Amino acid sequence: MSLEALKSSVSGLVIAREEGPYAAAREALIWNARKPPRYPHVIVGATSAADVQAAVRYARQHGLKVTARGGGHHWSGVALQDGVVIDLSGLDAVTIDPAARIADVGPGVSHRDLARALAGHGLAFPVGHCATVPLSGYLLGGGLGWNSGAWGIACFSVESVDVVTAEGELLRASEAQNADIFWAARGAGPAFFGVVTSYRLRLHRLPRAITTSTWTYRLEDIGTLERWISSSQPVLPRNVEFSLLMSSAPPTLAHRCAKVVTAMVTVFADSVDEARIVLGSVAASAPPGALDASLNVPTPFEALFEMNGAAFPHNRRYAADTYWSTANAGIFLETLAARVKDAPSPASIALGVLLPPPEPGAPGLPDAAFSMVAPVFGCSYAVWEDAEDDELNVSWLRETSERLAPITLGHYIGEAHLDDDAHIPRSFSPAAWARLERARATYDPEGLFSKTF
Ligand SMILES: Cc1cc2nc3c(=O)[nH]c(=O)nc-3n(C[C@H](O)[C@H](O)[C@H](O)COP(=O)(O)OP(=O)(O)OC[C@H]3O[C@@H](n4cnc5c(N)ncnc54)[C@H](O)[C@@H]3O)c2cc1C
């Protein structure tokens, strides 16, 4: 198939490297202002599964690799590759069956658009923490979304996926059909060996009174806050999300200290009374010394997106990494806090979360590629503005990961620093990684979807 034939068979825009709009189209593929130095041969804007199939066939005929691009939000810019990049942002349909509590969604649908569409039916899904990220790579990597204590990791609310294979075939995968592909589609992330063109989601009831309290302390108080979160988490209901964000002090507190840690507690409650009781119990155990607090604020999804999005402005340069740890939470959080204190960029931040303990008698994680979890989770984000500071800030991130390495069991593939490709196998249990490698060899023997990191 010639480029011209590809252009006439695909309904979206197809842009080859030598064409005028190429530079801007390539730039726009990646959300991070720090773009990897890779140059697609052709960018295919897909608006249907048939477009994806045509692009895969074109790539095969021309001996090119294929990469799916959801929203280009992976911090490592892995959706920008040489070969054929298929932009799925135009696959953004949402079809909801409220009675069956099922939705069929295109990979280009953003968290905000899904949350809004579902709210109209009194329904919800464990969408991620920021509005503009699409479901595409989020669900494929697992999806650490809102209310995961109650709703679980997002990919475990996926019923089936439609996938274009390395052969260019379109098939459906679920527990009942093409189970190996379904196993991989729930967690493989960038290591997946196909293109997901649609997700069928199992929906949850929308909590009617999502409410948040926050407390801000000096960063030096991290030890006290660790004791607070560690003693609270086991007794709080599962519909409570409790996280610690370490950052520079906001302008209103900057005269009191340089760095702060903010405890953010959100309850996905069904009533105002439930929210007040739960957040009241958290407030009763809050350590003294808060510099600022904001209690019982109604935070529907839109407000949660606003709060979290503020930490991640567009047009900044980013490098991020994630850590699952079985270590003592105190040591883990103290290490993260020390790194935030020493960050070369004041915009760099870190997040610490403790998972609620497993419910007595509950089965473990379903069997899927998503297999790396531990009781303590953290992320570090280097955030800066100028390209000339890349080395300084990426080194800070790398050193943060090295300091945590002795107490890191593994990484979360959706936000791991994939510039270091050793992070990929370490984002899975050893058994899951071995199975994923076997599945890749079976379904993509020529490495059509293999990537450069
Ligand atoms: C501001 C911000 C906030 C975030 N918050 C969260 C959060 O709360 N929870 C969380 O879990 N993650 C979060 N993330 C991480 C994010 O979910 C993942 O990086 C995810 O991959 C982004 O999806 P994407 O479609 O933009 O991926 P892309 O960057 O487009 O792609 C990432 C990788 O997945 C592959 N891929 C993507 N879509 C498909 C597809 N349909 N079929 C086959 N392969 C595909 C690509 O080829 C690439 O290798 C956040 C990221 C940002 C930038």
C-alpha cells in the first residue's frame, strides 16, 4: 500500500515526515514539553478501528514499527517512536447502557469527559486523578484512579477490549474469548502487543457527596504525618483516599516555611452526613501544628480534577517515577521528603500513599499483567521549565529512584521512568513478566509493537 493509498483509505489525517504540518503534529503527540528525540515516519490520525487496521497493514508492508498514541501523557514520552504512530485521540465515542451499568468507550476519551457523561446517569468509573489524561494508556497500564480502595485498580473494571493485532485483525478479548490477550491488556501498558480500539467498562454507582479535607504542615513534620496516615488507614472505610503531597509552600504560606506536606483526605460518600462523620473522625486525630486546613469541602469529580491538575501545569518539562514498597512507611516517606527538600526545581513534588489493608477473606488481585503492588506507594515528579535544566532535573529524579531502590519492590508502569528500560520488567511480578514475554512472542513474533525507551 502506498502512502497515497493509506491516505485515501483512512478517514483521519495522515501526515508523513516530509510534509509541512509534520513538525507541529509530532510536537503535539506528547503532552510533556520534554520530547524524546524520535521521529515517526508517518503519523496516522485514526477515527475508527478500520483506520487502525489500515495503518498496521501499511506498516507491515513497509517494514515499519507501530506505536499507538492515546493522549501522549506518559511522562517518558513513549508514544513518540520512529515508524508509524497511530494517534487514537479521535476514537472518543462514549456509549452508556445505564440499566446494565456498562459503557463502551473509545481510547481517546478523557477522564473528565467520561466522568461527566456518567454523572448524568448517576454512575461513575475509577478515572485517574487529572482531567485531560485519556483512558487509552491509563487502563492499559492498570489505572490508579480515584476511590481505588473501594473500586479497585481501574483495569479490573474492564469487561472486554477490542484489539487490532500485529496481523491487522480486529478481535474482542475478555475472560471468555482471547483470554491471553485480555490478561495482557489489563496492565501491560507500553509492553502491550496490539492496539486497543475500544474498552467495555463495568460502571459503579456515583457517590453523591464526595467530600475532601486537607491539612498542610511543614515538610519536617513528615514523621508525624506518617504515624497519622499509618494509624488511620487500617480503620478508615475503604471509600476514603488519604494521600500526602510534598511540595514547595504555596504563596500564602511561603513566609512561614519553604516546603510543606499536605494531607488530602477524600471520602466518596453517599450522603453529607456520612462524609461529615468520616472526615470528622480523621480531623479528630489530625496532629497539632497545621499551617492551614480546609475542612469538609464538597468535591465532585470536576473539583477533584481541578485540585490535582494544579500540580501538573501544561507546557512544563517533566520526569516521573513510581515506587511500590513493602518497607516501613516512615523510612519511605522520610526519604521522599528529603529528596523534595533538595529538589533543584521548586515545582518538583512527591506523593505518598498507603494502600488500605486487604479485606479479610477477599481474593487477591485478579490474574492479569497488572501484578506489581505493595502496601506503600509513592511517586516523584521533577517539574521544570527550561531545556537547559534537563540534565539537572532528570538527575534529581534518577537519584531519588536510586535512594529508594533498596526499599523499592517495583514500579507502576503507567508512571515509571521508562528512560531506564530496566524499569519495565520491574513493573510486573516475575511470573507475570515471563508470561507477558511469552505472549509477546506468540502474538507479535516480529516485534511490530516493540519500542525504544
Ligand atoms: C497529568 C497526569 C496525571 C496522571 N495521573 C494518573 C493517575 O492518576 N493514575 C494513573 O494510573 N496514571 C496517571 N497518569 C499516567 C497516565 O495514566 C499514563 O501515563 C497513561 O499511559 C496515559 O495514557 P495515554 O493514552 O496518554 O498514554 P500514551 O502516552 O499515549 O501512551 C503510553 C504507552 O501506552 C501505549 N498505548 C496507549 N494507548 C494504547 C492503546 N489504545 N493500545 C495500545 N497501546 C497503547 C503507547 O503505545 C505507549 O507505549 C498521569 C499522567 C499525567 C501526565
